[in-house]
Amino acid sequence: MELLFALALFAVILLAFWGGYALFLKPEKGRSLYGMVAKYSPRKSEGEYVDLYYHRKLSDIPFLQFILERIPLVRSLDSLMQQAGVNMLAGVFILLCLVAAAFTYLIGSLWSKHVEVALGLALLALILPYVLLLFRRRRQRFRFEALFPDALDLMGYSLKAGHSIMASLRMVAEEMAAPVGPEFARVVEEINFGNSFETTLQNFARRVDSAELRYFVTSVIIQRETGANLVEILEKISETIRRKFRFREKTRSLTAEARLSAMILTGLPFFVAIAVSLTNRKYIMVLTTDPLGPYLIAVAAVMMVFGIIVMYRLVQIDL
């Protein structure tokens, strides 16, 4: 127990110094012209293609960048952070998760004498930021899809006025709110720095991870090859997305009771535990004093997580 406590304390101090260096002492490179050209150049060397989506910097520390870029899971985490709209290096995010886990273990070891409880709390603190990323990505995608039909209509109006597709993309970037405006601005910026139009749109679709955006990207790429009426295509996509949203809101209203029941069932054990601890503290403290108590808490936590997942899937309708 003492050894684990000392290791956790050492990890907190070490990670705190590392985080201070990564957040405050990293060299300021600025937004120089050479840096922008290097970032958006479509070719790193002759014959070697660079995908802008999958080659972001993961850490400002060279040896950590060397290690992290060889771990596929870190690349997946970086992709998730892009889709969630989190402007943070993947290395810094991993650092914060480790600091949270080590600090939680210290608090848990001081609060409880059982190592299993402290390790369980540390594991929860390690996983919680990733779960929050998933929720943020979902919210970011909903916000994008809510504004996307208006962006398509704006592009259609621009094309009807005789503007080019690049001018219509730039208009969306300037007029639409976040997250649609900044994403289209990045598309325009990448194309202006020499990346091909098709590759930029494909990176755009992977970065946002939206089915509606994939329809748009596929339609534009096919239109550039076949020469179809792009304005009519945009109008049909916009109308389809709006019908889908109307159906989604209808399903949300129909499943509102089930979602409310799921939230009540999820929070009920915690409210009962708090109420019992306030009225009869000795009754609930048996879970921490008895040797079987931590194991019962762990089993209950696993069953609750499983139940939450099942209830969440029951009220979800994939459209």
C-alpha cells in the first residue's frame, strides 16, 4: 500500500513537471509563412504523399512525438479529438488523463484503506476524459448537422449567382457560425495551399465524421467528374437532411419518457446511497469496513455500467 502510494505521488510530481513544460515552456513557433507552407504542403518529398488529416503533431517534445506517432491508438485518439473540436495535442491530453488518474489514486488511498477501491477510482478517472470526448464529438456533430443545410443553401445561392465553387465555399466559411464556418475555412485554406480538391474534401469528411457531409462530398466529387447540375444536387441534399432532422425530432419526442426513466434509474442508486449515509451512516459504512465490501461495490459498479449501456442503446435510433 505504501509503495503504491509513493509511486502515485512520484507520478503526480513527474507528470506535473511534464505538463508544465508542455503547456507553458514549449517554444513559440507562431503562425509563420514557412510553418503554414510546411503544414499544408501536399507533398513532403518527391513521390511521398502526406495526408493532412493523419499527420498532425502529437507532442511538442521531440522524443514523445517519436514514441506517440508509432502507436496506432494515439492516432485514433487524435482523430477523435479533431472530431470533438478539442484544440489540444494528443500528448497533452494523455498527460492530463494520467495526472487525473494518479491524483485520484492518492485521494482514494487516503480515503479508503483498500487498494482495490483506490485503483478502481483511478481507472474511472483515467477513462472519464475519453467518455467526455465521445459525448463532445456527438454534440459537435449534431451542431454541425443542424447548420449544414443552411450552408448548402448558401452555396446553392452563390452558385446560382455565377460564383465558382471555391467562392461559394469561402462564402460559407465567412458567413456561417461554428462549427460549420471554421471547418469550411480550413477546407478553403488547404486548397489554397496546394492540396487537391478531392483529397481535401475526403479529409473534411473523415475529420467531421458525419453521414450528411459524406453525401455532400461524394456528390461534389462525382459532379466534378461527370458535370451534373451541382445546384440541384445541393438542393436535394439539403431537403433530405431537413426531412431527416424532422424525423429525428419526432423520434426524440416519442422516446422522451424512456430516456427520462433511464436517467432516473441511473441516478437512483446514488441518491439512495447519499440518503442512507445521512440517516444511518453505520449501515452503509459496512461496505468500507467489511473485507467483502469493496468487491461488492466493484460488482455493483460493473452491473450499473452494463445497465446504463443497455438503456442507452434501447433509446437510440440510428438514422
